[in-house]
Amino acid sequence: MEDMQKEFRKLVTIDEAKGIIERMDIRPGIIEVNIENASGYALAQDVISDVDVPPFSRASMDGYAVHAADTYSAREDRPVHLNLVGSIPAGINPDIHIKRGEAAEIATGAVMPSGADAVVMVEHTRIGTSLSVHRPVSINENVMHAGTDIMAGERVLRRGTVLGTREIGILAAVGKMAVNIYGLVVGIISTGNELVRPGCKLDAGKIYDINSFSISAGVKQCGGTPVLYPAVRDDRTEMMEALREAAENCDIILTSGSTSAGSGDVMYRIIEENGTVLAHGIDIKPGKPAIIGIVFGKPVFGLPGYPASSLTIFNEFVAPLIRKITGKKEERIRTTARLAVRVRSEGRSQLLPVGLVRGWAYPIEKGSGAITTLSEADGFIEIQQSVEMIEAGEAVDVTLFGEIETPDLLFVGSHCLGLDALIDTANLRIRVINAGSSGGLVAIRSGIADIAGVHLLDESGIYNIPFLERFGIRNAVVVKGYLREQGLIVRKDSTIRGFEDIIHVRVINRNTGSGTRVMTDLKLRDISRQRGIPFEELTASMSGYHTEAKTHSAVASAIRLGKADAGVGIRTVAELNGLKFIKIADEEYDFVIPIKLLESREIQIFLRALRSYEPSEKLPPGLRTYERTGEIVRIS
Amino acid sequence: MEDMQKEFRKLVTIDEAKGIIERMDIRPGIIEVNIENASGYALAQDVISDVDVPPFSRASMDGYAVHAADTYSAREDRPVHLNLVGSIPAGINPDIHIKRGEAAEIATGAVMPSGADAVVMVEHTRIGTSLSVHRPVSINENVMHAGTDIMAGERVLRRGTVLGTREIGILAAVGKMAVNIYGLVVGIISTGNELVRPGCKLDAGKIYDINSFSISAGVKQCGGTPVLYPAVRDDRTEMMEALREAAENCDIILTSGSTSAGSGDVMYRIIEENGTVLAHGIDIKPGKPAIIGIVFGKPVFGLPGYPASSLTIFNEFVAPLIRKITGKKEERIRTTARLAVRVRSEGRSQLLPVGLVRGWAYPIEKGSGAITTLSEADGFIEIQQSVEMIEAGEAVDVTLFGEIETPDLLFVGSHCLGLDALIDTANLRIRVINAGSSGGLVAIRSGIADIAGVHLLDESGIYNIPFLERFGIRNAVVVKGYLREQGLIVRKDSTIRGFEDIIHVRVINRNTGSGTRVMTDLKLRDISRQRGIPFEELTASMSGYHTEAKTHSAVASAIRLGKADAGVGIRTVAELNGLKFIKIADEEYDFVIPIKLLESREIQIFLRALRSYEPSEKLPPGLRTYERTGEIVRIS
């Protein structure tokens, strides 16, 4: 590796990174496996048959072994008569010699007896005191000779062949129970103080380790053998020991996290001191802080910590390398779509995750910190560094993550737990993009979404309807949905009894523009009027009024963790977090649907499901349908 | 199942068989697996998140947690100064409250401290006696709120979703270490007295069990869980017990063999007596004798015994069923090609295996008894029952067995062990179709083959060259290959010393037209002349002269098994069979190559490899190059 160029704290281009990887000298391991477990792997050896297939000349039909010459005069109405001298089942070596004028019964696959040179099919014979043969056979007819399928000494499979059902069949045919395959043992080490293994308890400040498992699944799909090491803390010694152990036992090491140029950039230094950093930073979004190097003598890839970035860099750079070694085929499919909205480039190459609906590609813009960025995307488009902008409507090439299941409907909007129950009732394939109420309205306006889910409150006290005009949406209707109980969320032991009490405790507020925030402010204005204190003065005196949480969950989480004492949110979230809920009002969660889709089969099914909800039975606690559920409000 | 129509000893059409399978009530098993082993399977449950992701509001950048309002006046040249009150690493629940005018250092992924509502990126700050902030941030900037990615209570994955890297990532993200997947346990039972497990010794009359392993690999590829039972003998009790055991432990049972309508048709009767036969015989080639039924309460598919038929019926009827249940995607790819030769239909539907080369599809006609039928084919064409003939040149749809690796060259001809060594030296992808010398010449004439390998002897004593004219081949040359030692093959303890001795023992002869047969007859004519006996009289007196084996291996096998005492063949085969070899002559193994390809890069590489063989080092024993090797003989 000495001749390789060191790339030092200087971003490399995608092509440079691929060049560096191509020049890495990676030796696959050779593993002996039983043929039952060999499917999908590439052979690490030529396979030479030690045996003939078939190993002996055999009957290929049920019938009678004969001398062909004895049958030449046989006719349907003038049979030849032969002496029956025995019967040969499959699986034995017959001790019979067939003389002229003789025949022996023989089963398919049985060894041809000496003397005989053909088999008469049972259908062309009759049995009496002797065997009547009613049709002639020629020499070798219905006989499969030894080695006609495979000859001993023949190379039946070549090194590098990927083993499928047919190749496994060939291996069995020549009696090979074990073969050498190329295996690539890939060590996976996630780093981060905050990581906890799924299935374990999540203490405050901790998150579950995602990358170990998503990357492990990726390694398997590429034919590699993943070895998961326990996640290590951002500790120099701990990380070095993990790398040393992995280098001893694996062919390649993948780490995730601890790669950025910030204060926690331990990985870079460890590789630098115990090997070679070949590249630090790839000019690509997401995933810029990737490292490529050699550590303790083994190739190492430092993937970013964010799951979406980590998986993207794995797919783009590491997966092709593993597949090249294991011989697993690339499973990616490409398609073409029109871009639904204008996309601006950010001055570096970008793999932009997109969803697909009816031939349109819409960017998934949750940021690389979100795992749902990937699960809501169907694939990605590659934006070259030189491209400044792609206009809405332009054709783009989409690399799919897998086979696409076109959804019946695309929902964009505020997430609501009632939606899952509604989708099950409708039994439609609805792709749900959680983008908030405003995100839903924008998606309706741009023509991407089929349904938006919204709960926005106007200062006049009216839900949702005024916002269509405000967002410039014509040609869509509001379909009234269900009511969601809203109220105070406090800890179970809290002494807070009603809304007025929150003025004196640490609150966590919702973001400006959210329905909950508008409702909170309406209530606070009531209090300011009752007490004769100006609204601004009242809120300035409140601890935390200006702390804006973007989700109901963030409100509940701050209260659960003791960082605030009260907030406003929905009952469902309070109960899921084990918190107390004091109801204040009902919020109206509605759907916005383009008029042109209203009569479509899918929307009709959706609306039927919505209207069937009257008993509210399937809705989670805190949600209920009411007399307006399913009402269509047209905006004039 | 009671309402299903019994199909009794009457062939059903392909569509009828598929209809019967569709109406079968097959219940998949539900299996709990660790997410490390869940990749590729379909979820048997909805997955509802118990946690928010992220579980708390966190910094999405390395930087400083602040009150956004404190930074509003910050400018590059006029920083705001804040008091540094602590540092928050990832993974802990910070016990800090940030007051106005204060800031705390915070790592990416760390919990936001109470009070703070934004994070200033480290790049926009400087540290002195206090923290200087050089750019304003807005509320929530660089903060990811609890539940923005996934909310507790949210359904993150729906039942039926096939788990890929992204879905495994989602499961890890919400802390699920184990999930329920749909599993289908498929019992596999091969039947036949002659079957031996690969890896074991092959006694006379026995063959290796192929179907258990090829079908097992197929079940795995479809997402099923194969359970291999030991092969059972063609014995009623043994088979019934095996079926009973499999029915207890599996969701579906696949048997192979014992299904034909002949004497060994035990399977049919067992199913009939212990369940229901839904179909016996499908109108399809290969694979007619398939059985579909219910036995001991479980669905059973009786596949044919021949490996190629067995795998074809599995792929066509069983694989789609398993995939439907497990959710595994179909991996078949279709392409279009021109048929290289005319194909006649046989009055029933046919799945005809074909190889592909440069856009042409050529039928592989080794018969369903050969396992190499499938390994030499790239896919198959479906011929409808109503079609009588497809002309050469017609476009046909080919269903591929897997991804295609277009070979550099197509070799058709007589198999020779020297070829493997030659291919390795050339390092070309050469597809080898073993079709005998005549098959090779026919393939050259029809324009399919790029190289034919031939060793045909003319009665004049000249090898190969005269046969081009005889086969009507113009525009091709003979390239001299290597010499193969030919001689007598006898058992090690044989007293035979020379060719003349074979007149008095049991011989096994080669087929008329083979080079070896011509040489044998030339030698026998010498003897008849020397002794003054007419040739016909001499050969009529020889035991076995009219027994025609089609391969060198068949000759060796007959001798090894004691069914004959001597035969003529090549040294390589004698040695591989542990037999004695007495050299008689050298045979000339040559290549026939179309003139138009002679200057092509691939043929040039092939010829260079051939000519580099002069030391004969890499050739197997019995083969050697000589002064004519690589010589191009043009036929005028």
C-alpha cells in the first residue's frame, strides 16, 4: 500500500475515492462450506469431477434391456418374442448377462446389464409366457451412457462462479458435499457514548445503535459475513482495542461515527497512528466525513454516524467492493422520473433521496440525521458537483433502493396516530410522509400529495379551512376528519390543575404556526384580558414561553426528562410518555384533497373508511370521530 | 380443501395446475427472529414504536447551546459574548439550565439542556475569556426535536413489508431486537434406491442425490426454510413414514422421484390413501409426472426425479407459491433473442432450455436426464401447446435463470480435459457445450459456435480436415490442436498385452462415427488382412463388438464394473478410472474456427494460448502439444 497517495484532510471527489478503493489490495477469505449453505456465494476453487455422471450406463426409461438387433424385425402386429431372464431395479449392480434372444426387465436409472445395448419402453411390450416386443429399437436407444452428462476429470464449475440452484445441483451430482467459497469477513464497529443495543433499556440521553444492524444487513446482502462488535464509547483506548481485535479477525473493518472534523475526531487519529489514512472526507452529500484507510494492516472504512449518511456511503463505496470480491450481483434498478420541485445544488456532489409517485420524484428533505429519510425514499438521484439547479419537471435518473411498490395514494402532512388505523380500514397502500401540516399544504399546492393531513388553527378560532387560501391552494377541498383531545401535559406527581397554573412553572412551548401554539396563545390572551395584563408582559414573565418545541413528542420528552414542568399537547402522546393529561379543548384534524381526485376509486375508498369510523372504536385514546367526520367543505 | 376438484390420472394444463395451487390454503409459519437474521424476510406483524426517535431534543451539530434571542445582534465583526457554563457530551442527561447570557458546549447528538433553544455551530464561535458568537441563530436552529424522526406510538413498518437494510435500520432505531417474520418450513424428501448423499462413497449402481440440494437452494432463494430429510428408498412404508414426519414438522412437503405412472408409482398411491391427489400429471415438458396434493393434512408437491425436470417444475410452480407467502421478490429477468435453429413442438407445452450467445438462443438438447442441461442453459423459452414449430431466426422471449454473463466465445464440440487448461491460460470467458465432434461441426455450420473441438478420423487415416467438406462447412479453418494418447483400456489385473488380444475377450466398442471407432476398425482391418479372415467375420466373432458406448467414460465404466474386459479410449480416462492403459496411437484433437473470426481479439488470444502450450506442462497426462499445434489449415 506504500505507493498509495495519502489524502490528508482534503476532500476527495467521488471518483478519486472510488479509485483509492479500487487500488486497495483486499484479500477475500476462503471458507469451506457445506453445499446446503453455499447458495449465493462465489466458488473459490475450480471443481473437477472425480466421477462420471451417470457413473454407469443406465436405462433412461422403464422397460426391457435387450439386444437391439433382436428387435429389428418387430412390428405392432408381428411382435418379436424374447426370453425374460430377470429384473433389474435401480440402485444395484446387476449380475445378469443378456444373451441374444433374451431380455431383462429394467427400471429407469438402473444399470444396463452386460450384453444388452438398448431398452424397449414398457409401453411397446406385452408379457405372456415370454416378452413380446412390438416395436424395434436401435442400438443405444433409451440408454444413457456413463459420463455423457459429466465426465470424470472434467472441470464442472470454474473458480468465481456464483452458486445458484443449478450449480448446487452440479456439485451434488459430482458428490461434493463441501466446497471452498470466497468469504469476506466484515467487522462492524459503531462508536458513540450514546449508543445502546436494541432490546435494552434506553436511559436518558441514549439512543439505539442503528448502524451496526443496517450495515450488517447490507454486508449480508452483498455476500459478506458480518461480525458485529459491541458499540464502543468515544474513547481512544476503547476504540483502538476494538480496531485491533477486528483487524485480527476480519478482512475489512467498517466503523461508524467519530469521523467528523470536530472535537470527537478520534477515529482519524487512531488510523493515522496505526496505519494509513488514504482519504479523509469525500466531496459528497450526505456523508462528507468518511474515512478510507488501513489500520493494523486491514482496510478500514470510517462511515459517518448518521444512519442515512452511513448507509448511503456504504451503498455507494463499500457495497460494490464487497460484491466485487464475493461475486454477488448488484441488485439496483434504475428508472427515470420527473422532478416534482426545483432542487438547488449545494456546491458539492449530492445523492438526494427521493420518493416516487406516478412518475414524479420528490425530494425527501428530513436531513441526514433522520433514519426515516431513507425509509420514506424509493431511491436517490445523483447531482453532479457542476450542476447548480435542476428545474421542476426535468427528467432525472433515479437509482432505486429496491423494487418499487407504487402506492395507491401519497399522504403528506402532520403525523397522527389515527392515520394508521384509517389506512388499515381502507386497506390501501398509502405512503405516509410526515412533514407537518404546512408541509402537507405545500405538497398539495405543488401537486405531489394526494392527501394532506392538517391541524392548523387560525387566530379566529377556525381550524384548517382558512389556510387553503393562505397557502394559495385552489382546486382542493377540506374533508373534516376527527377530533383530538388537547390539553396540558404534566408529570404524574404535578400539582398543576388547570391551564392558569402554567404561568408560574417552567413551560415548554410549541413552535409558532402550529395549531397547538395558536390555541395556547388564544388561551393566554383570555388570561391577559381577565387579569388586565398586556399579553406580551404576561408571556415575558413565563419561564420557557420562548422555548419552541417542534413536536408533541418533544414537549412530552422535555417534561419527562424534567427540563420543563408543563406543555400543551395531545392526550395520546401524554399517555405514551406516562404523563398526566388535563384536557383543554378538541383539535380538528382534517384532510385536504385535490378536487380532481375526489371521485377516484382510491379516494372514495379512503372516504368510506373515514366515514365508517363513527363508533371511534379503532382510534387510539384521545381521538374520536364526530358528526362532521367525512363532511366535504368546498372553498369558494 | 373439500371443494377442490380431484384430478385423477388426467394431465392438467399449466394454467389448471397454477389454479389448483392458488386455491390451496397454505398457512405460513410465524417465526421470531433476531433483526440480524431478518433481512430479506416479510414482517408478520405491524411494528409500532414504543419510543420517540430521537428520544429527546438533541444538538444536530457540534457547537454551543444558547438562547437564540441572545445571538440576534451577533455579526462577524461584532460578536456577542456569552458565559460558558459547562460542556455536554453525547450520552448523558445534562444537569445544566442555560440562563439568558449563558452557553454550554454541546456535542452532536447530545441532549439539549433546559433553557437553551438553539445551537451555534462551533465554526461561528471563538473561545477567549468568554464565548464569542459571530453569527445569529434562530430558535430551534441545529436542534432536532424529540420524535421528529419517529413518534412513539407511530406504526413504523406494516405487516408484509420485506425487510431490507433500511427497514432493519428502522427496527434498530426503535429498539426492536426481535421481530416476527413469515417463515415457510419446506420439507424435502428425495426418493430412490439408487440415491447416495454427496460426500459418501458411490457403490456400483448408485448415484448422488442431486434434487435434495438443488431444491433446498431454491427454497432458500425464495425465502423458505428448507428441511432436508434423508433420501428414502422406493419402499411404501419408508416413504409413508417420511411423509408423516415431514407433515408434522413442515408447512409444505416437496418430494422428488417415484411419481411416474410406471411400476414405481408409489408416491401417488400413498398420497391418494392418506390425503387427496389434486393433480397427477401436468401437460408440460419437462416434468409431466408431477403430483399436487394434500398428504397427512399438508400440501405436497411430487416433483419428477430427473434433476432438470425437478428444478423446472419447482421454479415454475412451487417457487412462486413460496415467494407469495414469504414476500421474497421474483428475481427472474426476461430478454428477447432469435432462435438459432428450427424447433418442433411435441404436442404439449414445453419449457425449452436455451443458451444465449450474441442475441441468438440455441436449444440445449441433452434431455431431462442430464443435470448439465440446466447448467449449460441461460434460460428457457416457453412453447405453447398450440405452437407446432418455431422457425430459425424467429424472435423468442427468454426467461433467464439469473443474470447473464455473455461469454467471450462459445465452444461446442467434443469434451477434452485439455480444454480447461487452455481456457485458464487464455483467461477468456468461454462457454463450453459438450456436444461431441459432430455436434461441434453442426454448430459451426449453423453459425452458433465460435470454436468447435473435434477428433474425427477419416477411413483414409486423416483426422478432422476431411469432415469440413463432409459437413458442408466452408469459410472455416482447422487449427491443429494437441495429441491425445489412445489405446486399450483394461483392468489393472488384466492379462491383455496388446490390441490383438481383444479379439478373444468381452469388449465394449465406441459408437459408429466416433474417431475412436474408426481407429478401432482400421486396426481390426489390419488384423483381418494379416489373418486372412473377412472383416465382418472377425467382428461377428467378437463378444461385444456391437455394444456401442457413446463416451470414453462409458467404456471405462463398463470395464471397471466388470461388464466388459477391454475397450479403446484415451489415457486420461483410463487413469481417472484406476484402469490400465496400453497405448496404440495418437489422436489429433483440433479446433474448427470460422474464418471471419480468425482476426478477432478473442480468437487471437485463444490461439496465443494454444501456441504457448509447447512444453505441454499444463495439459493433463496423455495429452501433449507437438510441432503442428496452432497451425492453421485452410480448406480450399
